[in-house]
Amino acid sequence: MRDDVPLALIAVFVPFSLVSIGGGTSILAGIQHQAVDVHHWVTSREFVDLFAISRAAPGPGSMLTTLIGWHVGGLAGALIATLSLFVPSSLLCYGVAAVWRRHRGKRWHSALEQGLTPVGIGLILAGALSILSLSGGGALSYGLAFGSAALLTWRPKVHPLLLFVLGGSIAVAVHMVRA
Amino acid sequence: MSVTASSSESPAAAPPGVLAIFLLFLRIGLLSFGGGLTGWVFREVVVLRGWIVEDEFMSGMALGQILPGTNITNLAVYIGQRLRGPAGSAAAFLGLLSGPFVAVLLLASVYGVLKQLPHSAEAMDGIAAAAIGLLLVVAMRGARRVSKKPAGAVALVATFAGVAIFHVPFLLVVLMVGPLSVAAAWFGGVADAG
């Protein structure tokens, strides 16, 4: 890896860490601009491939950052990029969580908690819907999502991996019947 | 450490050890495909183990979403902090990310081959949809909980509609709905609930 790459990775990803309000998707376009147009770490084509890989792998979608670091700087680059994206926001969250807990039971704390929880749940629902509409499955994806939610509500201890195997198999089977 | 679910106040007397926290989040990180991570954490931490109660989880979930950073790493840091302070947060954070870190690099190495497999795209879509189901369970439980108060139901619907239907930018929705919702809770006699 070139000598200036580690610093450049830190300089790009640390700020993204602290502005990524709403999770990884909110900074996707910014990361693409920096990695492709500004620093030429990856081409557009490579960026799309790396994005697909990060979606297919377990873990947060922001592991795309790991792949960009790996592409430009090997294992060290991957580590530096990952830590740059995840550590600053986590430190901030730690500080807020510690203060948050210390004031449990106070009126302003309860008001914030009661007021913000519905907002958080609204965002989760919106996020779930946006992932479903982005996926290639169409109505089938909606059916599978609500089906797995219904099954989990009925039988809370069903192992999620079983759901995934079912979901993947049904999607492939439906595709083969249609084709 | 307690393995059984607890329906009462969280068992502050015997929180799980740092290693147990690390191993649980390592497993969640490795097994979580397609974006249902919050659902996984809820299932493992609240439903199966009772490490924290549902109210605390929902509160941490809201905090994790409003603060910058990936929702799921924020939630892990919050839960770790709640259970074991700095060491707990570090354990949850490292556990959650170390598995996916290795997995994503391995996957990148074999990506060219995987893309050739028949129906790999459809299978991935199906897996992702099933994972969203996990997330829907948490969201629906939370929705039922906050909708007991009319203001909570209004804030929930306004946030969802703003982001998902009217495509208002995330930050704008939070800045508009958040303060109103907090004010409604403040003036709605929240002192008794604290």
C-alpha cells in the first residue's frame, strides 16, 4: 500500500462515521464519490461489485468500507478503513449511552425516551420497506418477509437460519416455476 | 449468567460476563444476513436470554438510530454499556464486527465463482426477505407498545409516512417529528411513567 493511503482512508472514513445519521445507506453516495471520483481507489464497476458482496455477506451493509480498504491497501487497509468508519460513531454512542443511563427516571429523560421511541420504530419500518423495494424479488419478497414475521410471531423460537433456508428455497423455486 | 428469559426487571445482580457478550455478538454478526440484525439482537438478548428488558431495548434502539453510525453497532455498544460498562461495549463491538470482517473478505475472494452459480441472485433475495421478517417482528412489537399513547401512534405513523411514502430526507423527518413527539410526552404527564 502506498504510504499516503492509510491517512487518506482515515481522513475519508472518520468524517463519514460521524455524519452517518440513519445508518450506512445515508453515506453510500458520499463514499462512492470519494472512493471512485476523488481518490480513484476503485472503478465504478468495482464499486458496484463490492457493494453486492457487502450485501451478500453477513453483518452491516457498511462492510463495503472494509472491502474498499482491502482493495486499495490489503489487510491493513481493510482494518484501517473498518475502524475509521465504526469506531468514532461508537465512541460517541458510548458517551451518550452512559449519560442516558445515569439520568434514567428523570422527567426529561422519560419524555425523550417516550418521544423518540416511536420515531425509532417508524424508521425501522421505513427501512424494512426500502430494503424490500430495492430487492429484486417484488411481491414475492413482501410475501416472504411477512410470512417469516408471522411464523416468528406464532413460534418465537424458530431458528432464523431455518427461515433463511426456507426463504431462499422458496424464492428459487418460484423463479424456476415462472421461467 | 442467566440463560433463561426474565419477564421482570433485568437481573442487574448477575449480568453476563464480557466473554459471553463477545461470543453472543460474534454469533449474531456471523449469522445475520440481509439487514435483520436488530431483529437478531432483540431475539437473542431480550427474548431468549432476558439480559435487558424490552423497554430498555426499545429505548436503546431509538437512540442507536438517531445517533450517527450503523444502527446495529450503536445498539451493540448500548447493550454492552448497559451490561458491563466500557468492557461490555468493547466486547459487543468487536464481537459484532470481527466475524463479518473475515466473512466479507473471504466472500470477496470467491465472488467471481459465486456469481456463476445458477439462481444465486434469487436465493439472496429470498434470504434477505426472510431476514426482514425478523425486523418486522421487533417493529410490530414496538409499534403496539408505543401506540398505547395516541401521541406515540401519531409520531410513529408520521415518521414512517415521511420517510417511506413521501421520501422526505431522514434528518428532516427526525428534526420535525422528534421534538413534537418529545413535547407531547413531556406535557402528556410523563412524570408518572418515569
